[in-house]
Amino acid sequence: MDIERCIKQNDNGRSVLNFEHVFISDIHWGTHSSRAKALCRALMNIETENLTLIGDIVDGWHMSQKESWNLGDYHRQGMAHVLRMDANKTYIPGNHEDNLRGTIKPFPQHDDKEMMYRKLVGGKLFDIDVKQDTEYTDPKGKKYFVCHGDEFDPKLYSQNDGFWYRFGDKAISKFAAFDHFINENLGTEEFSASSRLKEVFKQISERVTRVKERASDFVKSNGYDGLIYGHSHISGFHNDNGIELINDGCATDGAPEFLVVNDLGEKAILKWHKDY
């Protein structure tokens, strides 16, 4: 993708990146691992006709353990910027926001019962359409299924493996708190001791759960050209015999990542560093 071609003057005369569609997942607002400041900077310099939030935007697992929801300044600013964006917006809750889907599948600590919550799927949150999943046809005419990705990760909800997911999530959170301490006190922004641990954990889980294999089978059987998803935090383009699997990355490891599509249908995963 020619990024220079995507630079345009907005209505205020400021140069910004302009895209046909932006896909962002795994921001995890409300946690120390979220690169909220860097993401705020990115959002201030990007305009898009369409924005799709592909899950784990606010970390409900983490926030549900807090007595009050006191989000940091950049977390709130990022949310406000999304709400102000003049774009067609879609929000697909992820597994860390499973309460917004209406139910939480049983975990051991739930006594094997489904927990009932307010269901937002099928409605609107301010001006944002909330959906379980959606479809996207790019300017080239290719049709993609869009979802968070935990749909292809059945071990996440199993009795035994679900426990290990939670255990790994808590361990990573501890490292993220250390990252936050270092960045706050040394004035850095992209230091991440937890990123390697996350990468190892996610690579192992992806091999064990066969997420890509399950996703590819679903895409083939339903007549799509590809899949756009998040969940694993491992960004990249994967081609399986013509089936395109695109993971848009995350906003928790060093610098935020997201998928962009220009008006020609060209796609790229941007990683927004501090100096930009």
C-alpha cells in the first residue's frame, strides 16, 4: 500500500491519513496493557469512512474485578474520539466483553451456570451498531466474514482449558503492570516485558486450538473470500489455498496495530509508533 497516497487534507486543513475502512481489535481499555496514549495519537491522525471494532475493546474481565470504573485519561479520550468520528461504526464484542453478548458461557467459577447480562448485540450503543459478527466487501469485490475470533477457539470455554486461559491472562496482567510502571517512571512508551510472554502464550494456544484451521474451514464452507479477526493479538496475513485470513493485531504490545483498507482495496496492518 502506498501510504503517501492516503494522506489527505481534512476539513480543517490538516494532513491526515484517510482510509475506506479501519479495523481495530484488542484495545483492552481499562487495563495497564492498553497502549491508550499511542492509540489516541493514531486516532487523531486518521479519518475513515468505516470503522469496525472487532472485540476486546474494553476489558470487561478486568473491569468487573474493580470496585469502580475509573479509566485513565487516554482511555477516556480514545473512547470519546471513536464516538466523535464521522464514520459508519460497528462494534463486535469480544470474549473479554462477553457480558455484552447477553450471556457468559460457563467457567468453573460460575458454578457451571450461564451468567445472564444485558444484551447489546443487535442494538445500538450511541451511534454504533453492535453486532455478533458482520460481513465486509472490499472495493475489489472480495467478501470477508468479520468476527472477534474466539468463535474458532473452543478450548477457551472448556472447563479445564478455560482455567488456563484465565491463569495466563492474570500472569500477563502482572507483567503489564510492570511495563506500565517502567513506562510511567522512565518516560518511555513502548517498553513491553510482557510482549514476549504474550507472543509465546498465544503461539502455543493457536497451535493447540487450531484456530486458523477452523477459521479457514468456516470461510470455505460459507463462500467467503476471507476472514478478518482479532483475538490472538498476533497480526498478519495468512493465505490458505486462496482463503485470506487477516488478523488486525492489538493495541497492547509496544505500539498499537490495526488493519486499514484504502479506496483501491489495498490492505495493510499499520503499527503506530511514538515518533509518528
